[in-house]
Amino acid sequence: MENTDNDHRGSPVNTYLVGGAVRDKMLGLLVIDRDWVVVGSTPDDMRVAGYKSVGKDFPVFLHPQTHEEYALARKERKVGPGYHGFDFDTGASVTLEEDLSRRDLTINAMAMSDSDELVDPFNGQEDLKQRLLRHVSPAFVEDPVRVLRVARFMARLAPLGFKVADETMILMRSMVDNGEIGNLVAERVWQELEGALKASSPRAFIETLRACDALSIILPELDKLFGVPQPAQWHPEIDSGIHTLMVLDQATKLSDTVDVRLAALLHDLGKGVTPEAEWPSHRHHDVRGADIIEVVAARLRIPKRLRDLSVLTARYHLRVHEALNLKPATLVKLMQALDVIRKPERYEHFLLACEADSRGRLGLEDRPLPELAFLREAADVFRKVDSAAIAANTENKAEIPEALRLARITAIRQWRKLREEGQVT
């Protein structure tokens, strides 16, 4: 619920609500986090007023009651490459307009006083009406993170009709051309990608990065998919990159978890390295893709849980398409590889990502997928085999794993026979 307490008692300065909170309030969206700018103060003033200092690069304080962030108004000057290449001036003489002028987009460069008076020196309100993401000033080019932020805002706001202003897209392309994008640190790339995957239209994040040529720098493994053909029999959309975006769309509909959406986004990376002589076929793209994801995850420092699901999805998604024809031994091998007993939630996320893959095809979005119910039932059969009883009845303990494997194969074979005879529904 939006916090409407604007009580700044104890602070001897002018305080303004800024940035995303103002933007979302004006768009009629739920305001979750509120940030404040303090004009005409010093760090000592804030501490005396009871605020707790938390800023590392510049003075930021937490309100003693609400714990919301209050930053001193600041100016910045570019002194080096990358996100950290700035000097800051947070003196008490810095004005609100000077603080707003350093922000990335006009819709984020508005402030609101305690009396709800709007301060809008860069016409952000008009750009909200026009549904435009427009840079505040030419200084936009000084911070490469802004390219990612614009793309992430598109992931959130594209469903509302927003687009990137032409002149802003030109600046973003210039930042790619001059090499500034190469200065992005891995953690920040992942932070923005994760934020986009949580948004309502993560596809727009990828499309925006492609439009300014940044995807080839940030995620070249994904960028390589565009223009790579697939067999029309299975992929009427033909293009591997378009298929990936369609899969991401389906994953967004099926799940709100980053786990499923990331696995869907990365599942076909192996097609980007298929020799052209083999096109449109992509033999072994599953194995190649799993290896590529390991590299991407290491570079971007993607959390292990997400990496593991993405690797498994790439490596085994073809098995889902073939599930109804897999031999019992192959099904058992698949269940073991996916660790369905200890990680049931991950198995369900795997199936959802594979469902997105199946539905992310032109004209095939609503086709029936009996393979999914089949694999869920097979996992239940696999889990119900009494491993403790088998271990107790096996004299040579070294033979327990094989005895358990054979028991599971037998159980699945029997279940499958009953299923085919209509005795299991």
C-alpha cells in the first residue's frame, strides 16, 4: 500500500518526493517505494535531525520512522569511464532543478512538494502523456547504465504504450558505438536483466537493447540467434531469435518467476553457434546451449539456482517434446538428471519453461500438450518407488543405486502399460 505520510519533522530543509514515485503516481500505478531529495542541507544537519547515514558514494539517509531514503540534492561531473566515473557535489547550495537535471529520463526528473505541487523543469508530464521515454540532457551519454535502465523501463511501461524517443535512441546507439557500454559491470547488467524479467513485458527489454545494438555487447549469445533459421515444420516463425521472444512471451504468461522466464530466454542459445552449412537443422543445440549458459552465468554472476534451471532446460527441453515416445529407462534417466525427488519446484519450473518453448511458435500457441501431464505423472511414479525398502533388501550396498534404478524403470513401465490400456487417467 502506498505510504502517504509526508512527515519530515526534525529536518530543517525543503524535502521533495522525486523520481519513480512521482511518475507512477501520475500514471495511476501503485507506488511501492518512495525516494526523497533534500535541498539546502548538510550531512551534519541530517544526522542531528535523527536520520541514519547509509550512502556509500554520496550522502543518503534513512528517515528515523519511515526508513525511506532521503538523498541530499546533488550535482555530478563525469571524470572517468563507466558507472562509477563521477564526482559529486552535495553542497547545501545545490538546487532542486540541478538535482533533477542529472537524472536519466524526463519522466523520472519530476518532483512533488509536501503540498503536491509538481516541479517539472524538463516537461516530464508532457512526455508521460505522449508515452515517451526521453533523455533529460546530453549528459545521458555519460552513464552506460542508462541504456539498460531505458530498456528496463520499456519492459515495465511498453504495455502502457510507451516507446523510446527517436533522439534518445540515437544517443543510446552512440553509447554503443563509442564503447561506453563495454564499461558496464556484470552485477549491474544482471540487476537490470533481473528487473526486466520481473516486469510485465520482458520482451521489450530485449527488443530495446537490439534496437540500439547493445544486445550484441551485453548478451552476444542471445543476439546471435536473430537471423538464424529453423525448420518451418516445427517453427513456422522460422527465425530463432523471434522464436526466443515468443517463448519469453509465453513464459511471462505462464509464470511470474524469474526462474522460468530466464530459462525460457536462454533455452536455445545453442542454435547461435550451429554451422551455417547445417541450417536450418540444429543438431546438438541442446548440449551446446547448456555449455553456453554456463559461460553466460559465470560472466553475469547469475545466481546458482537460476543458472542450474536454465542449464537443465537447455539440455533437456527436447526430451519434453519426445516424452510420449521415450523408453522407461530414458524417462528414469531424465527424472534422475532433474532431481525430481529433492527439487520438485525446480522440476515444475522446468516443465513450465518447456511449455513456453512449445507454445512460443507462430500459430501453435494454443495447441494441446499431453506431454506435460505425462511427465508430471511419470515423476509421481518415480517418487513413489520405496527406496528405503529396496535398500533394506539389497545385501550388497554398492548395488543399491542400480537396484533402485531398475525398480523405477519397472514401475514406470507398468504405469505406462496401464495408462495406454486406459486403466490410468
